Amino acid sequence: MSIKNEAESAIREELPWTGERLIPDKAGDHLEVEHRVRYAFAQRFAQGKRVLEVGGGEGYGSNFLAQYAEKIDAIDISQEAVGHAEEE
């Protein structure tokens, strides 16, 4: 396991699964695929643009879109989720 994967696993272990947000490796495969398909769809609209993600949760989607967007800002009501996203 790479250092990055170990760090991601540690972050996911600390953030409890409540069912309110997707935490990769804690949600079922179907739910994770559903979310990833949504971000893949959004990717074409984010290409080269400034993006605001509201309800960004753990930040995996923002990280994905950051590969395509000029700039991305993400917010979430959960300070716990934001804290974990900032650690990544």
C-alpha cells in the first residue's frame, strides 16, 4: 500500500459512516459507483472553469474535479468533514 493510500485509509477510518455522505471504502460498491458517475458527468462542465462544490463532504469529488477545473472551492456544513478534506 502506498503512503497516499495509507493516509487516505487513516482519514476514512476517523470519519464515521453516518450514511449522510459518501466515504469511499465504507459505502457499498453501488453507492460509490453512483457518486463517481455523477462526478464524471460534471467533469465536462468543470473543464477549465472555476467550480464551487456545495456539500463537498470528505472532498474526494472536489479532488477529482480539481484535475480538470481551473480552480475549485468546496464547502460543507460539517466541520468534521471539512477538517478531513483539508488533511488530504
